[in-house]
Amino acid sequence: MTVLLPEPVFEEVWHGQLFALTVLLNEAGHFSWADWAKKFGISLKKHGFDRELNGGEDYFTAWLDALEGFLTETNMTGQKDLVLIKEAWKTAYLSTPHGAPVSLK
């Protein structure tokens, strides 16, 4: 008997994590889904995505940009903090052996 596994919903783990975080923040009342859709649409246009997207890297880069905008506009975090955490993840990624999980220390 052959078992067919479903295709992954997200191309990358971080795409799913970003989606889940956005839903969690929405459900916690930090923003409405209508406000999110508007912000995300602006982000897509800003990134020049005037073509159909496949839900991959370019789509989630725009998604991340929109979420970061919400986080800074609502004072949940500051732009400086976002830069610092991105640099910490970049350093962790570059110093982690291939195949090992990346984590912040």
C-alpha cells in the first residue's frame, strides 16, 4: 500500500511560523484582520509585487514587512529592536554548522 503524504502548506518553516504569529496577534486583539489585509496589501505594492505570487519567499518577505510595520506602529517593539534581533539571528545562522538547528543563545 502506497501512502501519499500531503504537500507542505508552507515552503519554509519560518513562513508557517510567521503566519501563526500573525494569527495569534490578531486573535489577541492587537489588530483586526481587515487592518492586517490593508497593511499587507500596501506591503505587497511597496515591494513591487504586481504579479501573482506563489506563496513563497517573496510573498512572506512582504508579509514580514507588514507585520514589522504593525509591531512598530503599535509600539509593541521598536525599529532598533528589530534590527538587533535580525542581526542576532544572522550571526546565529552563519555560525551554526550545516544541518544543525539555528538558535539564539
